[in-house]
Amino acid sequence: METVEKTFCTAAMNTHSLTYHSVWLTFRVLTAWYLVAVVLEYLLPGIITNYISLDLFLWVVILLGAVNILLWKRSTH
Amino acid sequence: MVSSTTALRVCINVLVISTPILVLLFLFAQYAALFGTLRFSTDFSDESAFIDPWRPLGRAMDREKNLRTGDTVQRIVGEPVYMDVSVPRSFDSVDVTMEYKNSGHPLVEFGLITSTEPYAVRLQPFQSTLIDEALTQWNITTDASSGLTLLQREQQYDSVSTFVANPPRDAVAATYNASIPYTYTDATYRPSSSTITIDRLLRGSHQFVVYAAKEHLHSTWSFVDMNREFNDDGVRIEVLLKGNVIWEEWLVDDGDVTASGVVTEERTLNIDFPFVEPGVYEYRISTTNDMVLTHITSDQERFVVKNALTVINNEEFINAFPNVDTAPTILTMSGLQLRAQTDHPAGLQTVLIDDEELILEEVHTPTWWEAEQFHELLATRTVVLPRNDVTIVTQGFYAFDPASYFDPNDAILPLNERVTLDLLDYILYSNYSAPEETNHTVLQHVTLSLEGVAGDRKELTFVLSAPGLDRDDNELTIERMEFIFHRDPLWKRLKKRFAPPL
């Protein structure tokens, strides 16, 4: 019984860790790309905004940041 | 377990990092039009990096948002209006789609400015409610080789070519974006033994049309260069028969390309063709506004001016022409509309068209007159220009003497916004297809070639023209515009560039 519980806890921890890792990585990558997109849009007007809304892009980054903080708090408790 | 988690982490890393790179590569490819197309659109809800809203303000209203539906539109109440579009590359052609509401204006045209100096616009048919209505009721005959379509109230012609070769003389036909060689003939015509003389001062480019039959086609043209502007004031004179240039001559500049204001000596050019076949001959004179036609003589009595006429017998030009005759100019005119404009305060006046007044109150401002009795399609009117120094434009002809007047088109009219279907028996047009209409919204597509557009073709100005829109209180409500620009894809351009010479 103990072995089953231990395995389950390890699996849950791994899943949580993987989710946290994914969100954290995505957040960092998207933040970097948002900055790149802003600079590119300034240099080549329309290259990004013709297809992607920079405002929407920023909201996605902010939401990811918020989710990331929630996951981080869960992992430290 | 650990190794599978690590593998999963690596996969996530690759996915998260490579996706934005692929997206960015795609965006670059689109922006640089590597695949040959660049597509963008606007629904006016937000600013676009490529498209500016319609201008100028006054003719085009500010963008308006419907708070109930959330849709944003731009209303057009005057014309022409312009839309500036910037593209990162130069392209060969563009497909434009416009979704709009038309409150009832009969004629809309779309195009682009091909050159600003000299100003040139290329317009294409966009919407003609008259043709749309005729398409649903009349007989349709098309000719694939010429691209012409003939609409007949009652079918009298089997083919378009028969109609073009032998247009009707007892019925009224209109042409739109299509031309028919002048059809006028007169079996009773006898060559005149006298010579007509025109001593009015005519500024800039003009077109004259004469009828001649088995006689010498003879005329003389005297020019003076006012040298008011910095430019080369050459003159090109062409003689055309059935739309083909049969003779051409250049008169070079007087050597003064500065704005010295020095008026040079009068120079005269003779045009002489022995025993020409019966027909309508056109003299086309292309020059700058510095050149003034001071004296014209013609052995052909039937002699009219086509479309536009600028007479400058006014004290404004007394320095250039000290003995200028400022008496009013009296013309015989065909045409159902007249646009008049003066560029000097001395030219502000009241133009008379029969008994009707057309008051020019401001300089540089076109002022319009329209016939009230529009059913009198072929009537002629007397136009009086009391002070001259005015440019008048009509879709018809003017004669300086009623005896000289004739209508080279017979009963064939250019289609305009005031012509109604009940007045016509035939319509000949090209390059037009009726728009899709759904729920009061019109969806129309047009393909414009960008060949011949001046500059690097990255800054384009599109033109929307709806002649008479401001006068008939209609409006166009533009809801959405889409542009798809085309050029050869990168591989094709590389292939062309590095292809071995033939």
C-alpha cells in the first residue's frame, strides 16, 4: 500500500514539475519573443501585426506569468 | 521513469523554442512575399500598418463604430477619395476586394494613381447599377476576343463586331469603358470653299475633331510660349483616323525652360493631307499650360473641340498678350453636364448655359452644371463665357460657330451617372462584372495591374471615384477592404535572374 502511495506521489510530483517547467519555459520564451516582436514591428511595420495582435500577445504573456506564479506557490507549499 | 520524464522535458523544450522560430520564419516569408503574395485587410476597427483610412476628410468621414454591433465603417460622401497603402516590396498586380453599402449611387469606379507629375489615374469599372439592371433584363452578347459585352433592349445585332462596325442611327447607345470609332458620315456633305478661323487664346492640351470627305484636310496651328513655369514646353500634334495615329509632328521648346515670363514669337504648324477619304479626323494637341494656341485655321467647316476647353481671353494675361480680345466667348455645346473652373480671381464669373447660370464664386474650385431635361440627350446648348479664363469640361463637343457644330458620335453616348436605363437601347462595355449583393451589402473584386506605376511601387494611392456622389446626396459606407498583392515567387525570380541568356 505504501509503495503504491509513494509511486502515486512521485508521479504527481513529476507531473507538477513538468507542468511548471513547461509553463515557466513558455513564459520566458514568449516574453523574449514579445520583446523581439515589438522591435521587429518597429523596424518592419506590419510584419507581426498583420497576423498577430501585439496586445493579445502581451495578454497571453501576462496570463502565463500569473499561472506560473500560482504553480510556483503550489510547489513551494 | 526518470528517463521518460527527461525525454518529455526535452520534447517540451524543443517544441516551445522551435514554435516561435517557425512562426517568425513564416512571418518573414509572408512579409518578403517569398511565395509571391502578400495579403492584408482592414475592417477599419483598428489602425493598420499597411493601410491608411480614406482621405481627405470632408469627402471621407471619420471612422464610425456601431456600438450595438461593434462594426466599424467609413462613410464616403464626396469624391474622389484616396487610400494610401504601403507595401514592403514592389508587386506586379493587386486584387482588391471591397465590401460596402451603396445608398443608391449609380456609378462607382476604382483605381490607383499611376503618376503624380504629371498627374495620372488608372480607373476601372467597379459598380454600375444601370448595367447591373440591364444585365437582368436585356439580351446579352459577348465577344471574347475583344472583351466587349453588348446589352440590347431588343436583340437587333447577332454579334458585338456587327454592332461596332455598324452602330445604330435610329436608337440611343451608351458606351462604358469601351470606345467605338467615330461613326458620323454625311452623304449630303459638300466641302466648304471658305476657311474657318479661330482667334481665341486656348491654353494647354486640346483635342479637335473635324469631318472631311474627298478634299484636302488642311489646317494651321499657331502657338506662343508664355514661359510661366519651369519646364520644357514642347508640343506634340497627332492626327487620328478611327483611333489610329496617321500623322505626328513635334514642335520643340523655344529654348527657354525657365519661368522667365518672356513670351516668344508665334510659331505656326501646317497640316495638309491631299484628298482624304470621308471620315472623322481628330487633331490631338498635347502640351504644357505654358503653350497657348493663338490662331487656328481649318479648311474643314465642321470643326469641334472635344471634352475640355481652356479659353484665356482675359486681362489676367494682358502682360503676355497686350492686345488680347476680352470679349465673351460664345460656344455651341453638346453634353448633359459641364464642369467649369477658373484659377484666377479675374476669371470669377457667371457662365451661361442657355438661360441657366453657373456661378464661379471661388478660384481652383470645380463648379458643376447638369441638364434638368435629361431626356434631351442629343440637344445642343449655347454656352457663354463672359470673362473667359476658365476651363470647361463636358462629355461632349463645343463649336465656336453653330455652323461648325456636328456630333462625331452620332447617337452614341458615354455612360455617366445621370443616364437612366429608359433612355437607352444599347449598352456596350468591357472589363466589368456585376458585384455580389447580399443583404444590402455589395461585395466587389477588381484586379489592378501595377505595371507602369511611377516610383518603386511601394507607396500606392488607390482612388475611389463615384462621379456626382456629393451632388445626389448618396453615400458609400465601406465596411471592409482586402488587398492581395502578387509578384513572382522567389524561386521563379531567382530562376529568371540566373537563367542563361538565350
